Amino acid sequence: METNASKVMAPMLRANINGPVKLRYAEQAYIASWAAKTAYVLQQLHPADDLIPTSDYRDFHRKQQPSSNVFVTIGARHIAGSSKGANVFEYKARFIGEKSRGIHHAHFVVGAIYFGIATFVGRERRYPTGLNDEVDRGVKVIWPLTREVLWPCPSISDVGGLDGMFNTVTTAFWGL
């Protein structure tokens, strides 16, 4: 999983230099699976906040891909200067709703790539409404798989970095 994802993400991190990258089904599946796995591992580092059902972890381990109750999105963020500087990796998580019926949000960035993982607990998966236009244009769904995503997508950096993205997405209407 790590090897496949790194083969896809390496060109994405150099897209501003080498040109756009097309993410077809396989590429989306590789990085969506890696992003979900990363979010699940990060969630385990915060056991007091552990609200993702054990069955979701087991399902992921068995299938090696996100389940049908998960959304994975990507976005581009602008990083001033070298990507070796601060904020190469940032993470935020929040559970919205009741423990038995809500949405676990995990958002993180790796360099210029923003990942948003929404795990729907005890409810149907649906895309949020009420996102501002910039975020709606800049965020691309890669799980469930879409026909093709062109990377980089429009930058979402003007909404306040990871904090702004996280707040925008988690306060949107998700149908709770």
C-alpha cells in the first residue's frame, strides 16, 4: 500500500514543476486507501477520541481499501518556500454527531496535498452541501472512485490552510 501510494504521490508533489498528473481509478484507489489507513492509524494515537467502530478497522484490514461509508477527498494547498520547511505534515480530527450515528472527520496534509477522510458511522454516506465555491471547486472526491481527477486541482489555500479547510468542511451541512 505504501509503495503504490508513494509512486502516485511523488509526481503529485512535483506537479507544479513537471506538469499535471491524471489520477485514474487505480491511482485514486491507491492514494484513497493509503489516506484512509493513515487516518485510521492517526485515530488510534488518540484512543480517548476513538469513535470509529472496530468493525470499520477490520473491514479496511480485510479489503485493504475504504468501505462504502467513507469519503476521501484531496485538494491542493500552496506552500511558500521549500516543502522541507514547517507544516509538511499536519493533522486534525473531529467527530460530529452522536457516537452511534455521526461522522468522523480526519484531515491531514502531506506537503501540498490535502486529504479529507469522512467516515460515516451508523448512517448513509452523502456529500456535504453549503461548501463555499472555492472549496467546492478545489476539493476532489477520490473515494468513491471517479472517472478521472486532474492534479493539481485549484488551490484551497485562501481558506486558511488546514485549519480553515477543516472548519469549512466540518461545519458544512452533512445531513445530520
